[in-house]
Amino acid sequence: MAHVERFAPSPTGPLHLGHAFSALTAWERAKGGQFLLRLEDIDTARSREEYVQAIFDDLHWLGLEWPEPVLRQSTRLPAYRDALKRLHDMGLTYACTCTRRDIAEALGAPQEGVPLGPDGVIYPGTCRGQNRQGAAAIRLDMAKAVTGDITWLEGDTPVTTSREEMIEGIGDVVLARKDIGTSYHLSVVVDDAFQGITHVTRGEDLRDATPIHRLLQDLLGLPAPVYHHHRLIRDENGKRLAKRDDARAIGKYRDEGATPDDIRKMVGL
Ligand code: GLU
């Protein structure tokens, strides 16, 4: 089977050293196979065309190449809608009208120890089974959706998340927000399959989202890629680079005269 990797940045800011490491890692793992670029621009309020161009420029400068045209998630909304409808028709989704505040109140807004999952606070289930109108979000009914352990491959190693952990440690994740009609989880799963991605390389900050993706793949009858979650690039204080860390933008180093090899060294390649 051909080896197909992707790098899937969101054009919401300049690429920094963490992105460079992620893209170069995927690129190197794709040697002999194919490397694809995908723009995760479903968040139209934060995505900017200037960042799209900067992403192309930075990655080309680093020596990466990919087939054109690049897949943009903003053009894929009908595919996400179809996937959502399938899950709906399977009886696995429900409409949710909760605001962040409603959720905090339902949890009793304790001072400490609110349960956190990959998407933040684990939804307390207020709207489940309520047939809400005017919903702000569509959620996955995790207890209905997951019937057994979820397993994926981290390289050659099988990793398992139990059904109980899916329900209690992840909960009813959002599959679609009303304003954008989809979510990160739903679109990434639909598009990894659409693009024939066999190997997903991404940061270990996304590892906890992987069982959600594997579950959605199983429910939607999509193939399961092999995953590789790589180390994160940290600043001198050991803090991982934030989504927008302009001080470590690739473009900034380039303007200061750094070479692509300097960038490779900086990220430990
Ligand atoms: N678009 C995501 C990000 O920029 C990456 C998604 C993924 O690799 O699955 O963090």
C-alpha cells in the first residue's frame, strides 16, 4: 500500500518552529510515498488568506513539495454535512443548546477538579435525550456510539481506549457547531479518508483526540490510518509553543538570515 502523509495546518497565524518540526517529520516519513498539504480553514472567522500564502512560502522555503491544488476544508462542507447526517440517522447525535456557562453551572462550577477531556470540560449531558430546538451544537452520544474498546496503531504498537474511558474521560464531543456546520474531529476524519491518508503524523497534544477519530472512522465505515504523535517543540522554559507564537515564526528566522538547515537544527532534526 502506498504511504500517504499529510500536514494540515490552520491558516490562523504564522507557522512557527513547532509547525516546521511537524511538517518536516511528516515529509521525512513520507519518503517514497506521498506528502499532501491540507488547509484546515473551517474557522472562517480566524482563517486569513495572508496566512495561507505564508504557509505555502514557509513550507516551500523549507524544501517541501506537494500536489496542487491543496484541499481546503472550507470547500468540503457538503461532505461533512453528509457524514453528520449518517451519524444522525444512526441515532447517535443530539442537539445541544448549552452555553459554556450552562455547562459550568451544570457541573456545579467547582473550584477545582472539573473533569477535563481532549476538548476541555467533559460535557455533563444536559441536553441528551431532550430533543432541543435552536441548537448551538450537535453532539455525539458517546454511550450509544461506542460499543467496545477503541484501538489504533501508534506506529506498530496497538493502543486501546476502553469504552468506559471513552464515555467518562471524553464524553459527548461536539461534532458540529451551528456557525461552522462541522468540527475539527468530524472534518479531519472525513478528509483523512477522502485524501487516502495512510499515516497521520501530528503532535502529541492531539493524541487524546485519536480515539475519537478512530471511533468516527469505524462508525462512518472509513479506513483507519496509522498514527504517529511526535514530541512537541518547547521554548526555553519548557513550555510548548502556543498556536500563535510569532516570536518563533519560521518567517521571522528566515528574515533574520537563517537557512532551512538552521531550522532543522533548532527543532532537533
Ligand atoms: N489543524 C490542526 C492544527 O493545526 C492539526 C490537525 C491534525 O493534524 O489532525 O493543530
